[in-house]
Amino acid sequence: MMSAEQNRRLTQVGPGTPGGALLRHYWQPIALLDELEGPRPVRPVRALGQDFLLFRDEQGTIGLIDRGCPHRGVDLAYGRLEDGGLRCPFHGWLFGADGRCLETPGEPEGSTLHQRIRTRSYPVQLRSGIVFAYLGEGEAPALPAFDCFVAPDTHTFAFKGMIECNWLQALEVGIDPAHASFLHRFFEDGDEKESYGKQFRGASDGSDLPMTYVLREFPRPEIEVDSTEYGLRVTALRKISEATTHVRVTNLYFPQAFVIPMSAEMTITQWHMPVDDTRCYWIAIFTSFAAPVDRARMRAQRLESYSLPDYLPARNAKNDYGFDPQEQASQTYTGMGHDINTHDQWAVESQGAIQDRTKEHLASTDKAIAANRRLLLRGMAAVEEGRAPMLTEGAEHLTGPATIDGMAPSESWQAHWKSAVARRRASAPWSAPALAAE
């Protein structure tokens, strides 16, 4: 049973909290590059309980700075993009993407005040359509050489959506293999031709059985959890027959992402980036091992469910997530449509803004959730003791991770899924890096 204090440690993200200190040791996916498109590339960002301002200057340099002007604290989100930086409308102070104050035009002629003024800036890097920022102290760690980071832009697509709850309960859905047989159950199998860009709507690798059928008819997976250099590998085995077993391999990418298969050709790497203690964004990179991603199609699919500029879900608690009792009786297990993001959103938001884990009763299928919580608590302890937490040293040498939905011979499923992953990687047109030996 979890204590209230442990639950606070696991869920708080602000400055000065154990959880916030841990998360500030990692690159945070604070925005989509798409959010800086348009005539005025200035975007206020709230992350880990702090307010920042993301902008791109006239030369195309992306900067992330504190949102309040260091002069008198006004909101720089209304600043003017001009003269090589962002100018505060209050007194005209100009700030570069690196945080330096470039001008204080209201000061007397010859004033050198601007040379002594700067606002805090934060390292940023662009990867696969996402702007990542390092919000901690000291030198930023390297990102691993994971597929989502090394695949060319032609083979990746990024998107995000708001969730009105704490980041951890949102993440935990992604490392819970059992829920998919219920929460995402469809009573009819869809057309394979209409499955592009949709999770659980196509066939599993090496089979013509739709994933909807596999999940619906085989709801009792055997779950294995293994520790890895990057976090956890979670394997769900569904025995189809004496000869055949369905193998689904997913991964926890510590501390706040998971890597899962979306189809036979595509994976999803999805972070849960805390806005504050009670809100988060899921933000994902879809990576293709085959043809280039049809970005326009995938974006259009998702914009049917999310509204810009804040990527807010159309179905939410205010409209009961679109719940339809007739649909629940005949089409879907939830009665909340066919978008699994809506299903997950309902599941985690209905737990409350911050789940009270002192009242939960974990089951055998929750072993990955329990293992991840232990990793997080150990990571916080490491930071408090001045030690380096997981993945902050040597991560650049990590590749993969391996993930698949596929059919395998029951007697040799371990070797079979690994060889299937190796074949897919070897045939990738962008030369996916070889995986480390298992």
C-alpha cells in the first residue's frame, strides 16, 4: 500500500520538490515545432509548474526564456519580435534568444545597463518536430540514439494533446498491457485499408488477424517485466493456440515516456510532459520503418479530435467524453467513440486531478506500474544524494528500443520476435542503428 507522502513525491513536479528535481535532469518536450509556425512565432509555455516563453527570432534561432521581464516582471508573451530579439512593450528592453539584454532604449545615452541584465535562458534542441528543453542546472545530458531521434524527418510525425490530470497516472496507462483488451475493445473489426495512423486497427505483424480481434478474444495476457538500461521492457503474451502466441513488446523510457508499436511498420514514442501537478500533455513521435509518413493525413486525423492552438480534446469531462449508451451496447466497450486517446483520457482523468494511490489495490497485471514507481523513487533518492539518476550518463550509446506486435511460435517466441524486429530494422530505408545484444 502506498503512503500519502510517497504519492506526493511521485506526483509533484514544481521547483523544490523531489519529483520536480528528478524531471529537471532530463530533456522536456515542451512544444511542437508546428507551434512556432505562422507570422508571429511566440508561444508561452508552462512546464513543470513554471512559466516560460518560447520564440523564434528573425534569424530563425529558437530561444526559451523566463516569461516575466527581468525589469519589472511584465508578460513577455506580448513582446515585439524585432531587431534580432524579443522586445518588451513596457519599456522597450530587447532580449536575445540566449537571454542577453541587447538594448534598454529608455535609459540615458551611453548607458551600459543592458550589459549587466539578462533573463534566464534554457538550452533547446529540435528533434523530429518537437522542441526539447533542458530546464535543470548544469550540463544537459545526451539524448539516446533511439529510432524516434535518428530517423529522418520524412519518416517521423509529431503531435500532442492536453490531459487534465497529473502526468504519472497518464503515463501509467502506457505501461499497462491488460487494459487494452477492455478499454480499447471494439465489437467489430475494422477495414485494414482504413487502419493507417490508427493504433490497434490493423493486423499484427506476421498475421492477418486484426489487433481488435486479438485484444477482444484474448483478454488475459501473461505479462513479463524486465529491467533495461533505459527503464523497463514490458512483454504481454496472449496464447492464441498451442502452436501460436501473440507477443506485444513495449517499453518504459525513463522517466516519463513509453515506446510502443502502432502498427507493423510504425512505432510511437510518447512523453507525458507535466504542465503542473494537475495537467499534462501527451506528446508523441510516430516513427515509420517503411514508407515516409503521410503527415498531412495523420495530422488531419488528429485535428478531428483536438483544437488549436492549445491542442485541447473535443471530447472531455464537460461533454461526458461523447458517451453514447447505444454505442456502448453495440460498438465499443466505452461508448466513447473509436479514438483510443479519448478512452485513455477518460480513464486517467476520472481518477481525479491527482490519483489517491493510498486507496488503490494493484493486481498482478500492474507489475510494470509498480516497477516504474520504484524506479522513480530510486531516481529521486539518487538526486537527493547527489548521484546521477538513470539515463543522465552514457545515454547516447543506447539504440532502439525494440518493440513489436506479432505472432510467434509458442515454443520459440523469444527468438522469433527479436528476429522479426531485426528484419524490420534492417529493411528500414533510413538505416536504423543496430540494437545492442539482448
